[in-house]
Amino acid sequence: MDTISTFLDAMFAPYPETPRLLEAKRELRAMMEDAYADAMASGKSHNEAVGSVITDFGNLEELAPVLGILPDIRTTAKLDDDEVTNSAAHDGVAGTTAAALRGHDSTYEEPHHTVITLPEAQALAEARRSTGTLLANGVALCVLAGAVFFTFLGLAKGDSGIGVIPLNDNQAAALGLPCALIIVAVAVGLFIRRHQAFVGLEHLVTGMFTRDPIVTAWAARLRIENEGKRSRALAIAVTLWILAAIPVLAAAFLSDSEYTLLAFAVALVMVATGLRIFLPTNWAAATHDTVTHLGRTAAPEPPNPKELPFSDALAGPYWLLCLGIYLGTSFITQRWDLTWMIWPIAGVLFGIIAATETGIRSWKAR
């Protein structure tokens, strides 16, 4: 019932705490608690019951005649309008200055973000819950594509393979790369299918909404209710990710270099398995992060293209260049057992670039 109490506090917050409004608040609380009990008795879950109650009793203007407080809230609204008008008259110079700072564009309007509603948040949570498996399968397949590619090279005849299949390094790469691309294509198909579940919720995913305390409280409870399963899955996944280094280290120090690629493939399989276990359980935490962190508390200023992160613009060309260097170097030198080191090196360099940019921006802000 904490959610209903929080909702009522937010509903009556704009109005003075007069005896008449306090009595109406108590009456409305009793009505909402009765409706909640009826919804639970009919077989609805806690979240469904709360959503139904807030939907039925969420408009104070409609309930005001029934509660006998319509004159009270209209008087308060009129006083607020008068204050806004007087404030606008006194702040005319400030408004003119603000317009001048925006380049003398008198047609500029602050972007408006609607307040997120509980049904919208519930729809977002359900979309993430129902498509969690699609997300996990897609991400795992992207990682497994690399494992398949390295497996072909590790099994081929040549300097980097153990000779199980009668192919040289070039032939194995020519066969493994299309297989890896097919797997990636399947993963992209899963991502597209998952995206369809978020049609109509794009403004939530991109943070184009204003936060609401009722929704925040509901999301926090949802995360707590599902945190146990998520924590167990995360513990298993982290264990697999840590153990994934063992095959690579063992191949590097305890055997010949011909097993390095196979060890790297095994490591990728372990990483993919950890992702497949963890991602389906992260839907509640992801929903909580969205409704509490992405949403705006006020309309933001229009973005300045000069202030967009340099690392965001660099990411696409940077990784395409790394891919070209990796494939070109590998085919020319035929040292597939060594050229994969390009990826961790590239990751570290990109991290240094992003961290440096963040530090510079923080320094400028101070």
C-alpha cells in the first residue's frame, strides 16, 4: 500500500492542507484501498491491482465533485494562474535575455516531455521481460560467431591449427567467416524482432519523458522483487567470465601455440553462456534504471552539436578500421594466433580516448 500512499501524497501536493482536503484525502485513500483489495481478490497480481486502482482514481478533477472539493481545488488553481501571470510580467526582461542567448530565435520553444504513467512503465517492463530471451540469444550468438570463426582456424592444417580438418588457414578462414556472418545475421534478426515489442514505447527507451514519483516507487519495488533471481544469475555469469581466461592462459603457457585459437573459442563460448544466463533476468533492473535515471526532471535545453561526445562520433569508423586492420593483417601474415590481440589493444585505446574526453569535459565544467 505504500505505492497508493505515495500516489495520494503526490496528487494532493499542489493544494493546501485544509481540513476539508485532508478529509477528502482520507476518503479517497479508503476507496482506493477497497478497490485494491477487490482487485487482489479477483486474482490480479500486486502490480496489476495497483495499476488498476491508479487508473480508476488517478484524476482528481473527475473525483472532486464526488468528494465535494471542486471549489477548493479550482480556487487553488486560479491562485496559481494569477501567480504565474504576475511572475511572467516581472520576468519579461529575463525572458528577453534568454531569447537573445538562444540566437534571437523568438520561435524557439522548450521541448515538452510528458510525465511517464504507471501503465506505460508496466508496458515497458513487460516488453523487456517477454523479450529478455531474444536479447540474450542475440548477444550470445554475436559472441559465438567469433567462437565459430576461431574454431575453424584452430582445427585447420597450418601454423595456427591442429590439423583435424583438411584445410589450410586461408581455406578455413574463407569457410569460417561466412558461417560467422550467418550467425550474426540471425542475431540481428532476433534484435529486430525484439524491437517490435517496444513500438509506442520509444520515448521511454530514449528518455524523452518526465519522471514521476509514483512510477519510481513502483519500479523500485519491482526491482526488489526480482533482485534475488538476478543476483544468482549474475554470480554464475561472473564466475564463467572469470573462468573464461583459464583456457587461454593454459594454451599460452602449458601447450604449443596451435591450441591458442581453440582455447580462445572455448573462452568465447563461456562468455556467451554467461550472457545467456544473466541477460533474461535483468529486465526489472533495466526498467528501474530507465524510469529513474533516463527521464528528465524538466525540459532540457536543445543539444549543441559542438558538445556531442567525440567518442560517439569516433566509435563507428574506429571499430570498422580495427576490423579492416585485423582481417588484412591476419590474411597477410597468416598469424591468426597473434592478430586477435588487436581487439583487446583497440579496446584499451578506445577506453583511454573516452576517459580522456570525459576528464576534459569535467575540467571545463568546473
